[in-house]
Amino acid sequence: MKIAYLILAHNTPRHLSRLVAALSSESSGFFIHLDRKSNEEDFRNIEGPGVHLAEERVAVYWGDFSQVEATLLILRAALADPRDFDRFVLLSGSDYPLRSASFIEQFFARNADKEFINLVTMPMMMCSGVFFSSNKFPAMVQPLIKALPLTALNDALRAVMIDGAGVAQVAKPLAVVTAWCLVSFAVALKIFRWR
């Protein structure tokens, strides 16, 4: 089981070095994005045959689209790597494994047919303003983001809780959520069958 560890780091170079050492194996690779605001010299000792430090660096801010940009940079590097990884694991430079590298590799090998991130829910949470403002995303994806049911729900909840809005003021987001519910229900009726 070949695992690519994608690591977003900005501080604690000694801890990051221990993290890499703990997860290192013949079948693992490390793709590390170091925040552009961090001193690159502090991280020079984190090198090895399986370690790739991203050459392109972005300044990463919490709750900002820059977190997504940094993640995509190292994901592209891992996908372009000739080792053809089976799994991609996203970590913070502050993380540390509770289990050994061999245990993690065996776990993924036993669960080779399972994914541990939801293809619908997770991207929707990333884009809809749950973790950070959806206004930070590029203008070309804003119409798609505004059409997501979770964006509409977040907008309505924020308007009620922060601005004291009433039902009339949140009619548009409620209409979006209602439309999604009706469409999802209709699709479920059409494709669901008891066996």
C-alpha cells in the first residue's frame, strides 16, 4: 500500500521532522507545503528520498482559500509522482500518528475498496462557508457555491442568528434548500428500490 502524506506546515520544524520519521516507510512519500510566511531555512533538515518540499509556496491564512490552494499544490505534486500512490492522506504539520506506519499501511490495505472522505459532503462543507468564507473562492465558482444547499442554509442561519432576520428576509435561501429537498426526494423515489 503506497501512501502519499500531504502535509501543510507553517511552524514547529522539529515536530514535523518527527512526524515524517514516524510515518516513513519504503512505500510512503511526503509532499510538504511550507507556508510562504515561514522561514524555509528552519525546515532544511526535513529531507530524504521520500520527501518533496513544494517549490511553489503560498501565504496560508486560517479560514481562507489559501488553505485549498496549498493543498492543491501538494496534491498535484503527489499525483505527478511516478510512484503511483494508492492513498492520499492530508495532515497538518502539527499532527502526530497514534499508530505505526505499518499499522496504517495494513489498515488501508485491508480497506482498499473504501474511501474515508465523502465525495459530496466534504467538498460542500469546504465551499459553502462552514469552515471559511465562501466569498474567498474565485468569482467563476461563486454561482455554483451559491446554488449549494449548505450555502443557503448557512446564509439563512447567519442572517437569523447574527442579523435577527425574519422568515421574509431569508426566503431566498429557504427556497434554495426547499428546492434541493424536493429534487433529492424525487430522485430518491425514482432510483430507490427495496431488494
